[in-house]
Amino acid sequence: MLRTALRNVLAHKARLMMTALAVLLGVAFVAGTLIFSDTVGEAIRKASAKNLSGVAVSVHALAAEDTPVTGKDGKRTTALDDKLADTVRALPGVQSVRRNVTGEATLAGPDGIPIGNGWQNIAANFQPDKDGYDARYPLMTGRGPTAAGEIALDEATAKAAGHKVGDTVRFATDGPVLTKKLVGIVTTDDPQVTAGGSLALFDTATAQRLYLHPGQFDELVVGAEPGTDQQALTAKVREVLPEKSAVATSGAELAAEQSRMVTEQNKSLSQTLLVFAGIALFVGVFIIANTFTMLISQRSREIALLRAVGASRRQVVRSVLTEAGLLGLISSVVGFALGLGIAVGLRAVLDANGAGFPDGPVIISPTAVLSSLAVGVVVTVLAAWLPSRKAAKIAPVEALSTVEAAPALRGLVIRNSLGSVVTGLGVAVMFYVTTLKSSDDIPIAMAGSMLTLTGVIILAPLLSRPLVSLAGMVTTRLFGIGGKLAKQNALRNPRRTAATASALMIGLTLITGMTVVGNSAQVAMDKMTANGLKADYKVGTSTYTGLDTELSQKVADIPGVAAIAPLRGTGVEAGGHFLSLNGTDLATIGKVAQLDFDSGSLAHAGSNGIAISRTAAKENGWHTGQALEGKFDDKKTAQLKIAGIYADNPVAGSAIGATSLVDPHMLRMKNEELLVKTQDGPSQDLEKQIRHALGDSPLLKVQDHDDLRKENAGQIETVLYIVYGLLGMAIIIAVVGVVNTLAMSVFERTREIGMLRAIGLDRSGIKQMVRLESVVISLFGAILGIGVGTFLAWAGSNLVSQGLPTYELLLPWGRLALFVLIALVVGVLAALWPARRAARLNMLEAIGAQ
């Protein structure tokens, strides 16, 4: 029987090729994900370890619980100073103490656009030895900064900004633009910088003036003498640190923590890719099961003869499963090789889009190899298990029969009953989901979606008859006898048609659901942007450090500016509830933000009056005219009076009041945002004037309505495109399934096709019949997929609307029509080879085929 299984694999190479393609594509996705995760994770770990080389102990400053992180001057105060550094240096076993100052610096590029990636735009102090070199930042060209007017950059940042040694560098830390002369270019292995950030280096005194105070540091990096026990040295360092103001961590602990963080960072991406790999394999299951079912049907005489000469049912099952195992193993090996290419290509694509992964070799772990092979083999064997049992039930007497047996009525009844129960349960869960309101309930929605999808897959043979008949009416009317034959061929074996269409249905269900939700979320965000904001510009900073309040008047004085309103916030606790209170100009806020009051107004708010949102009033049971005692973030209290309640507005937030109410409780006097209303609408010239009035800082974000829409909805669009790309793999596998089914169906119907040719159907008619059958099957899968996907999107709308108050379900009819068109194209393309093969059959040989 083993020889028989081997012979069958070799004898049916063409028939099994498409099945093997489905398996290897799914395995390639799994292998590529695992290799990519291992490769990137190891590269980042090595870069982190290299960055921590020589670090025996790291001492970090801590802020006291009742002490603000920054002072009124915007600078941090730490307990790490020269005196403490000298004390640590004097401890036994300490070889060196590096005194680090860290901060953020955003550089302006050639076109004024910021260089780097937000919080990853780090700044530090250059600490030269007696020869002028800093081991942590090796110099490529020039020298390190030694004076207040000098700066050094890392190689990638200098290249991105178009700078060379001697140029003037424009940058900002948290306010006005600063300029310094570029005196050196360095290299760095810091993962934050290599992952898309930037690095700016200053001399220590300058870095302290920018971020701290003279003589203070953010970190003390302790180097140990050879042979010193790291843990013992860490304990000694802890003994000399001020209590609750600093913490010491060993180098080994730092490395372990960084490794954990790397793993967590990669986990999300890896899990997402593995989910799509699972979808690809799930789709492949239908193709594999379909293929083996058809193969067994075609080899029923052969199997019956084996039974007649003494093969037991168990031997037949083992033979089919061995055949499946061999197919899975061969496909998995090829798929793993393809996955290796996917991993390398994915890393290159992400790097080209700014991911900035550290350099490192491709890592092929035993886990990746064994997992990929196991997945391919197990999936293939499981998919072939039911067909193998069917093969074992073939009686020897069936060797005398040449007629294909119809599916057993009892089997269809059981399947339909089970499908009805599973579908009903899934639909019931999804109706329950429509009543849920918490993001914690998402797992319930996912479970309900899986039950619904599984139930529809089980019911697909039952659903195929009315839907395929409906499509067949159209093909018959348009294409005559060819359309009628296509409908009858699709209906001949509902299970086969359903299994083929289900592969396409799964992909389109997921794509449709994501598209409907994503489109509705985009429209909701557009509404939030348009409904809440009457201003033409929203001005802020990319690092959320705020804008100097004195600059507001400069913007107001620009010709063409009709009104401005600042927003600066603080927290206040009132009546046992927390509010985020925005201070603004009460006289102009109504001109730049849409405030629709349910009761009261801001006209007579006074110095202690506040207006609150409808949701805040409802949740806390507050009403207009109510007096509250408010406790601000600075622990000071004040009497507040609710002057009005307005409809929820994302611009105003949960509460607004006068700047005179908020200012005394702010640690730093900064405007978080500036809302600008113009006389004639936004223009490029006016935007430039606003930037110039605010100092042309690279931190500035001057956004009109289109910019805000792109920022709010752009992430959703990006996610949708990624999903389309990943689910495209499932669609490709589905196409393979249609091709496979049609090709084997043509082989199965060789005699029938010969008879059709004999009674007058020409080659073009044969091609048309096969193409239309393919189109009918594809449309059946598309209708089911789009229908189920839309239902699941509708059922989950309530969960999405909790984070987007303006969310409502909107069907993107254009994209749904595109999906139907894609299904038509899939049907036509999938039928090209089978139709050509059917048309080229020799008439007499086909009639005589067994």
C-alpha cells in the first residue's frame, strides 16, 4: 500500500499540482512570518546588547511623587549631580562613570519638514576622552562638539537633512528654533535611532542648559573593573543613592528588559501575520479536501479493485493519508524556501518605508523549520482524512460500476441540520453583540463571527442550489445552451461547488467586513473633524510640548486672520469626578468651534464659570447653575459654577473655561493648541505667515481640515491596504482552488464532453461552458462572502461606535461592486486553462474514455 501511495503521487502530478500550490503558499506565509520575527528580533537584541556593552550598572533619576517632572522653566530637575557621580566613582570595583544628559531635538529638513520620527528624535551629550573621542558615538568625520554653538549628528540624520560638516543646523527642543554649527558626524547602534529616529549631540554644559540644570544628569552609567561581580557592585551603588530619587539597575537586568521589550514589540506584528497565514491555510483546507474527494471519486474503480484483492479499509485509509502526507511534506519544503524569500522581502519593504531595522543575518531557527513543516503536513493530512474514510467505504462490487454515485441523502440532511444549528448560534451571538458597549467584548464578537462563518460554510451546499440557479437563469438567458450547461454542471455536485466557492467566500467575507467598518470609521472621523471645528487651522506641535502664549497675538495680527482661540488644559476633580478642563478665550471660542448648548451659555460664565459636555453632565448628574468645588492638579481648590451644557465636541473636550481660571494652576504656561479662523479661507501664503509668526519651528503642525482628515483617517486607510494585501494571499489560493476543481471536473467529464462535441457543440461552446461554470461558482462565493461580511460589520457597529460617537454603518457600494467584478475576473481567469484543455480533447478518444 505504501508503494501504491507513492505511485499515486507520481501518477497524478498534474492533478495534485494545484493542491500543492495551495499548501505551499500557506506554509510560505507561516515560515516567512516566523523567520522575519526571529531575524528582526535577534538583530534588535544584538544592537541593544552592543549599545549596553560596558554597562555594569545604570543609575536613573526618579521624580518624587509630589514633584512635577518639569519646572516652570520647562527643564527637569534630578538628584543625579557631579557630587553623586564622584561618590559612585569612588566605590570599589568602579572603573568609570559616564554622565548622560538626554532629551529630544527635532531637526528641520531641506524643505522644512521635520527629520526623524517624533519621540525617537533623541539628543545627548558628547563625552570625549583626553583624545577627543567618545566610545559610544564613534566619529566618522569632523570632531565632537565642545562649545555652546556646536552640534554633531548621526550619519543617517545628516544625510536626510542634506548636511555636511560646517553647515548650520536648524532644530528645536520644545519651543523656538535654535541654530548651531555642525562640527562632526558620528555613527550609533542605538535602536531608537536606527529604527527611524535621529540623534543630536551637544557638549555636556550645553545639553544641561537645554534639558536640565548645570551639574545635573539623567543617567550615570557605571563601568566595572575586570572580575567585578555585577550584582554585588549594583548593591553597593544602591547604598549611596538618595532614597526615592534614583534607582540602580544592573547591566544584565537592563539587557533582559530590553530583550523583553523587543519581543513585545515584534509580537503584535508577528501575531497579525500569523492570523493571515492561518486564514490562508484555512482556505487551503477546502481545496485539499476537494481535490482528494475528486481524486477518490475518479479512482473508485481502482480502490474497489484493491479491496477486492484483499486490501482492508484501514489500509485504504492509510494509503490516502500517506499520499496526503507526502504531498504536504513536499509542498512544505518548497513553501519554506518561498517563506525565506518572503521574510527577506518583507524586511526590505519595511526598511524602505522607514522601519529602520538594525542590520543582521537571516535567522532560521529549528522552531521555524519544524513548525512550517508540521503545519503543512498536518493541514494536508487532516483535510484528506474525511475523503480517506469515504475511500475506505467503497465496496469491491463498485468496481463493476462506472456511474458516479450521488451524495448520500442522509449525509446531506445531517450536514444541513448541523449547519443550521451552528449558523443560528453564530447569528444569535452576533445579535447579542449589537447590545454590547465595551471593547473588552471584542472576543465575543470574534467568536460569534467565526461561528457564523463556519455555519455558512457548512450550509453552503444547501445555499448553492437557489443562488446558483439564480445565476444560471442569467447565464442561460445571455448565453443560451452554454449557460444552461454551466448551471447544471455547477448544481450536479453541490458539495464540490460549495467547497470551491467557500475558499473565495472566506477571503471576501473578511475583506468586506474590514472595508465596511473602515469606510464607516473614515466617514465618522471626517464628521468629527468637520462638525466640531469651525476654524480653518489647528496649530500645535508634533511633540505636544505646546506653544508660547506670547506668540498668540502675533498670529492674531496677521492680515487675513479673523479670530483665534488658544486651548491650554489642566485636570480638575469636582464632586468626586475627574474632568479635563480646557482654558480658552470665551469671547472667541464660539467663532472657531461648534458649540451647541443644551442649556446655559458662556456669555455670563465669569471667572469661575465652566461649560461641560453633554456626556460629562449625564455621567455625573450635573446641571446648569450647579456649584462645585474643584481640586486642580496643583492641589489647589476653587469654587466652580456650571454655566452651560453643550453637545459633545472633540475640540472643546469635556469642559471649557476662561484662561484666567486655568492659568494659575498650570505648571508651564503653554498653549496646547491654537485655533485660527481666517477671513477668506486657508491658503499656502497664510500658512507660511502663521509658521513665520510662530518662529518657523520644525515642531510646528499647522493643519487645515484636509490635513486633519488625512491624519485621522490615514491610519485606517493604511490598515485597510495592508489587510487587502495580506488577504490577497487567500484570494490567490481561492483562485487556485477554482482552477483545480475545474481541471479535475473536466477530466471527470471527459466522456460527457466528447458526447457534447459529437452532437454538435463546437470548441468555442465547450470553452464558454467551462468559463461560465467558473463564473457561476465565483459569483456564488462572492455573494455569500459579501453578504456575511456586511452582516458581521453591521453586528459589530455598536462596539466601534463606543470610540467614535459619530460612527454609523455606511456601505461602500463602489468597493462592493468592485469585489463582485473581481469575482467575475477570478472566474474568467481561473477557467482559462481548464477551458482550453476541455476544448482540445479528441472527440473519439473522449467518448471512449473510462
